[in-house]
Amino acid sequence: YWNYGYCGSGVLLHPSDVDAGTKTESSAAVAVTTGVRYCVQVRAVNKAGLSAAVWSDGMLVDITRPNDFTVVDGPQLLDDRDHQSSNTKLTATWSATTDDQSGLLHYTVQAGSTMKVIC
């Protein structure tokens, strides 16, 4: 048996039974809200009807991308270069950005002769 709800609210949103011994994970298609932290409760129930329950520490729903930022060719943000003399390195500079829900994990930097998005 498992539920999820708003952390700290005591509001349970989705009860669901899961057979004992068959798996230790479950998911469900549910409507959640960006920026809200949800917790999951799992309750183990034995054949005598006695149970024990625990709550997860929660996860934040974040379906938004980080905020916009700027990148330029060259070593200074206000000096976007069209040419360089080095054939052994490329330099790029970007403005810092933020993510309003979950925060930034890292930047991925790539260089090439064509613009292609890496997923």
C-alpha cells in the first residue's frame, strides 16, 4: 500500500495497493504541481492486519528549465569574438543563471563546427 501527499500536510492523494514480495517500487499517473514538494508513504500490512508505515523525505516537482543566460565566443562576457589566432583551444564565457525550483546541478559545455543540441 502506498500514498503520496504534500509534505507536512497530512493530505494523502493517491492510495494504491502493491502485492507483497513482487516489487519494491511503484508509480502512478497523477496530477502534481510545479514547485510543490511531495512525500510518499509506504505502509506494510501483514496477514493479521497489523501495519507499519514510513514517509519519504519528499521530492520537489520541477518541470521548468533554468532561466535564460548569455554565452559569447571569447574570454570576456562583453567581448564576443568572431576570430581567434589559437588552433589549440577555444574559449567561451557565459553569464551565470539560476533555476527557481530545484537549483542548478552543472553546466554542460560543448564545441563544434555546427550548432547541434546534445540531450
